[in-house]
Amino acid sequence: MEQNSPTYKKYIQILKEELIPAMGCTEPISIAYGASYVRDLLEDQPDRLEIEVSGNLIKNAKSVVVPNTNGMCGIAAAAVAGVIAGVTEKKLEVISHVSKEQKKQIKEYLQTKTVHVSLKNTPLTFDYQITAWKGNHSAVVRIANFHTNVVYAAHDKKVFIDRPIKNNAKSGLTDRSILNVRDILDFANTADLSDLADCLDQQIEYNSAISAEGLSGNYGTGIGKLLLSRNDDSLDIRARAAAAAGSDARMNGCEMPVVIVSGSGNQGITASVPVIQYALAQSASKEQLLRALAVADLITIHQKTSIGRLSAFCGAVSAGAGTAAGICYLNGGDYALISDTIINTLAVSSGMVCDGAKSSCAAKIALAVEAGLTGYQMALNHRRFPAGDGMVASDLETTIQNIGDLAHDGMKETDREILHIMTH
């Protein structure tokens, strides 16, 4: 790919938009960011908070531990943490530094102030509004489509931001429709690594660190440690365990950042950590690792483009296919082998649903990586699920689109039923 071409520049921009650090599950952390933002508008600590959220935000924030809150879960805890301790400029690391006194204040605020959470009537999967009051003064912030996209901000009657909202998770971001697997591989082969090093080096550093913390600490149900406790020291097991351990830590309040992909830390971990494990085991060069990570990240983003940020479809499935493609690329796989790997992976694991962020995400990640590695081994042995098997088409891009249609359109009723079950 020509490095001065508009397409090349867009690919670089997509990676820079997607590969950003976040501490904690991105949905509650986004709410903490919005609450910190509304407090700044109000120029005081509010007496009362009204939080209206779309259904998928309720689903993804209900059960996950909010970091730096002494183990609290949920939307109200995230919002109050943002009000008390948020540093708005840090965006998805908004509550990365919280003192002991502030943790005490978060608990006291929840016990003594009014924090009301309700379901927002909206066609958007990612949409919330926070209204804060202090005496006779009020402030409002609305964030939609992605985690830091402020579309409305006002203090009393003064409006600072009022952007039109499209029913499109990609609005406000670089056009992802240019992504396709053949061009992704061309980009990875020809990219100037100095254009990528900052975001990919940070991904390696942060995601490896939280994976190691998950394996050494005591988080959640310890899926990563459980996998390593078996009498199997194979590279596949180590890769699955390392990815699961990162989620073990992240879903259970670990106060360490993750570099996210497609708005998700779990997807960021899944897309990167197994590739890193394979590169280390095979003594791959730094250049080989960076190019393989670019493949894994971009293929994950490509799949998620038609699915959307949030849905009833588990994002680990997309990232599992992405990481398998990255491993295949690392080992010299060409377009045909990578194509077969992705198709095989999606044929195996595309039925996994998302029922919110929580401890069991680590187990789903382990399964998604296993499906990816199985798909890769099938491809190495010249085996590929044929066109017409379920959603498998005769070509890769149509197969990816079929999965996108299933997840975005076909699973809307599934999403509503999951939310109903979780809230009743």
C-alpha cells in the first residue's frame, strides 16, 4: 500500500482512534467520564444525579467491578466515582488515580445523595445522558455512539455542544468501510512502523502487564490460572490462559489500564495477547510482532464495523478470529490461509452471546481464542468449512458481512430478551 495514499492514512488513523488506553470496563468508565464532565460544567459537586442509559449500557455495566471503588459495581458507582475523583482530560482513564479519602467519599455520596438510573428510550445501542443539579443550577451531558463522543453539553440555559446524532455507531470516526482483509494484509506488509509503534508498543506493554497480573493475582474465578493448572504446557494453552487472565483482572477491579480495540478492553486483550505469546515463544522479531498485531487489530475492527460497538453478539468472537489471523500472519500465512482461518473460526464460534461484562468474559475469551486456533489448524491442514454451511459464504468478505448482519439485525430481539432476563 502506498504510504502517501489516502487509504494508508485512514488505516493509520483508524488504529489511532481504536487503540487507546482505558482503565476498567469501558462502559462504566465512559459513564464515569460523562459524570466528571457534567461536574466540570456545573463547577461544583452536584447534590443529585439523573442517569438515563440505553439497554446495552445497563447490560455491560451491571455486574462488572468499577476500579478504584473498593469493589463496587454498576452505573451509579461509576458515575459517583467520576463526580468525586474524575479527571475529565484523562478520558477513559478518568478514575485512574483515586485517593483513599475519595474512595470513602464515593461510598458516602451513594449513601446520602440521590442517584437515579433509568432506561433511556433511544434507538441507539450506545447512548446515555447525565443531568446533575446543585441547588437551582443544572448541567447536562449526553454521550452517544462511542465512549467519549459528547453530543450535547449545557449548563443551565447555556449550550456548549449540540451535535446532530446519527443512528450509526461509526459517526464521528474515520470511515471503516474501506477495511477489507486483502488491503489489511497489504497495509501490514508495507506500513512504516514508525507510524504504528506508539499505539502498538503501548498495547504490548499494557495488555501484557494486566495479563501477568491476572495470572499472579486472585481475580474473579481465575480462568487463566485454571487453564495453566492442567498438565498441558502447550503454546495454545498458554496463549488462551494469558488472554483469559487479562480479562480475569480487568473484569474484577484491577487498577491497571488496557489498550482497547473496537471500544472494548476484552477485545483488545483477545486480539493482542495470544499474538504476543506466539511471538515470544517463536523468538519473532519486534517488526514481525508489530505487523502481526496490526493484522489482528484491524481484522477485529473490520468485523466489528458492521456489528456495532455493542450488541447481543460476543465481541470476543471477532477478536478471536482477529488474533488467529495475526498468529497465522506471524507464521508466514498468506491471504488464502488467513481467509480460511477466519472463515473456520467464525463458523465455529459465531453463536456466542454477550450477556454483559463480568467474570465469565474470561472464559468466553478462552473459548474464542481456542476457536481461532482450531480454525488456524484446520486451515494449515487444507480444511475449510464449505460455502453453504450455515453462514459460511464462498468468500471471506461475504462471510464477515453475514456475521455482521446476524449480530446487528438478527439478534436485536435476543438483545432485548437478555436485558429483560438480567433486569428481572
